Amino acid sequence: MTGGERSATKLVGLALYGLIVYIVLSAGAALVFRLEPAASPLGIGLTIASILIMAALWRWRLALADRLGSPALRGDAACSMVCLYMAGAALAGLLLNQFLGFWWADPLAGLALIWWIRGEAKEAVEAG
């Protein structure tokens, strides 16, 4: 791995750690202040589109990383997967809130992703 790839891989890992901090702060504020996500047909549609686009982007980046043998691009693919899972969690939260009134589902779904994101962040930082 070149020096540039090491730096890029480490930067991806640090960005994922930053994402964890954001999720904790955002979910904490939502739970403490009972901030309910607003669901709308447009928002739900955009979230579904995000899931489809991120799934395709993740697969493409992962295949390209394998072909090129690039750990940096593999780290970038991991970021795409995180975005995919976050969109899925957001969609679940929006649907649970809209149809069942579970306002707390969205922040809890975000918090549940932290364990997985932490593993990806650690792997990227150690590879860098």
C-alpha cells in the first residue's frame, strides 16, 4: 500500500469515528428532547432511492477495490455500506413512527449501528 493509500484509509477510519460522535449526539438529543422524525411520502421515497443507490455504489466500489487491490477503495466501500445501513435504519424509523407512533425508533436504530461502524473505523485506521 502506498503512502497516499495509507493516508486515505486512515482518513476514512477517522471520518467513521466522527460519524459515531454525530450519531451519539444526534440520537441523544432526539431521545432527551423527544424530537420526532417527520415522515412524508417524499422523504420515504428519497430514503428508498438512497438505499438502492448506495447498494449499487457499495457493490461497485467493493468489486473495484478487489480488482485493484486497493485498501483505500475498500475503506471507501465500507463508508458506502455504512450509508446504506443508515438509510435502512432511517427508513425503518420513519415507517415505525408514521404507522405505529414509535418516535424513538429512529434514534435507537442509529445507536444500534455504532457497534458495526466502530469495527469498520478501527479496521480502516489500523490499515492506514
